[in-house]
Amino acid sequence: MREKRRRGEERRRRPEKKPDGLLEWKKRKAHKALASSLNIKRSPHCLDCTSSTSPRLAPPRLASLCMRRRAVPYLASSLDGALIVRKWEDMDIDILVKIVQSFDIFELTAGIGQVCSTWRLAACDPLLWRTLDLSMLKSNFIKIPLEPYVYVDGRSDKTLTRVLKIALNLSRGSILTLIFHFNLYVSDDQLTYTAERCPRLKRLVMPAWNRIKKTGICRAIRMWKDLESLTMPSIANPPYLMEEIAQNCKNFSELKIMGPCDIFFASTLVTFLPTLKVLSLRCSTIWRDALITILDGLPNLEVLNISHCLLIEVPPPPAARRIVRELDESILEKASRLREFYTCMDDSCIMCQRARNDEGLMRWYKYEEGLWKADEVRSLAL
């Protein structure tokens, strides 16, 4: 036992052997100093990082998540090639913002703004918050027979509320585009909270309607005076929404409907949004008379997309409705005034086949992730 202690003391007293080359020795000393200052202790089951438990230094992103929101130093090279330990708060703010731009919404809301004042300044930069993309968030729900016809898991709701609060707090009103997933069931309170903190919103991709009431969406629209573009699921009673948009959003010009468009819907558009310039109805069911109503009643319409649509003609009773396989000359003549007219009714087209199989009401969950974001109109694609 005494012999072991004596050998240990001798090893500690023995001077460190310098490696060949002054630069290599400086590198080793810098890494030791950095590891000592970090004092990183990670669990092999840490859910906040995917790195191994080896003693190598974690990348800045992982270190920030695992170090309980503590600002960690980083290594920088001097002119003579030596490594110098510097603090993150001393880094140029533009470089730090560029690094933070590579983070997704979960990493941005994981506590970056609470590391230090410099990190919070970078996390609040308007460049990060021009678009708040929540399209990767989907509710964990089950369908029920009574309104709102879905039951959303409490944990799913809490996650959405937490992400919204942190993101909207960091954005400081800079959000211009807000994207929800079509299977995200947002409540009235969550929508109102979002609208109050995004007063400059110009583009909105709406979530599912089930938990949003008339009062909730109308209150939100009144706050979005600068709204120009809207992508929304089909709605059973469209007049109140279109009227609210017409009264409050004077620059509104783009609309995408992800659902059936019948004569009632088309008449509503003509009545309340006569200045509409861009309209997309792709992968939906559209009545032939509704298409004619749109072409005749929207004189300012410049772009119309009916690609992969199920075009239905409803003759007088007792005749049954039928699917139109090809656009006739009268419709093509009316559409000739448009700057862009997108149409696809090809039997060999995969999307057209899917639209027919789903009877004009696309079940996007069956297909590739993110397919619902596509659109032939470039300004409406996500």
C-alpha cells in the first residue's frame, strides 16, 4: 500500500514531458484548460445530445444543451497558429447569429436565450424569426363522435404551448410567416395568444379547424391587418371568415384551399374577395359551375391552380353527377385571360390517381411526409 502511494507521488512530481514541437504542446495545454473549465459530465442516456460519452469536447450546440444553459468557451486560432480559449459572449454577434440559424425550432426553444446576454441577443435576432415553421409539430389525438370530434393528448397540448410561448417571446413581433401542420389541432387560446404576438404577419398556413371557433379565428384575423396570403383547410361555413378578411386585411391577395370547392364556396369568394389575385385548389374536388363562377366573378385573378383536381359536373335531376375528364372550350376560353393557369387531369399522373382514389378529399397522412406542402404556384409552395 505504501509502495503504491510512493509511486503515485513520484508520478505527480514528475514534470510533464513536452511533445515534439511547440505548437503541439500548446494545443494540448489549451485542450486541457478547456476541458477543466467545462467540467463536462454527461450521462450515457442523455436525451439532449446524441454524442457519445467519450471525454472529447462536445460541439457548441450539444454543450449548450447539456451544460444546464451555461455559456461555454470555444477554441480559436491566433495568427501564429496557437489555440486560444475564448468565451462565447466575446464572439462577433453576426457570426453567432449565423450559427444559431442552423438550429431547428426545438433547439431554438431549448433554452438558448437563457445561456447569457449575448446568446439571448443572438436568439432574438429578427433574421431567425421571419418564418416560424411549426409544420413538424403534429397533435397526438384520437377521433371522437362529439364536437370538436377530436381529443388531443394533454402532453401534446403542453408541448405546443411551451414552444409557442418561448418562440413568440424570442421573436419580439418579427414573424412574417407562420406555418402550422394540417394535423395540428390548435385551440382558440393558443391561436389568440399567437395572433397578439405576431401583429406583422403576412402569410398564414392554417392548422385543422376542429378546436378553433368562429370567435377565435375572427379575433385573430382582426389583429392581422397586414395578412396577404392564407392556406387553409376547407371550412363548412366560409362567409364569416371571408368577410372578416375583406374588412381587416386590405392587402390580401393569395388563397389556397385544401378541400372541396362547391358553388357556395365560389360565390362566397366572388362576394367578399373580388380583388383576389392568386387562387390554388390543387388536389381537391371542384364543381364545374363553381369553376365558371370563379373565372367570371374574379376579374383581378391572375393565377389559378386546379392541378390534380376532381372536376365534377352536376346536371339537373334525376341525372347523376359525373367526373369531367377534360376541360371544354368554354372554360379554356375564360381562363385564357389569366397570366398562369395550372391544370393536370392526366390518368397517368400519380397525384391525379391519388385524388381520384381519395374522392377529391386528400388523405395526406397516407403519403410522403411533407407532400401536402407542394404547390405548382411558387409563392404558395412551402
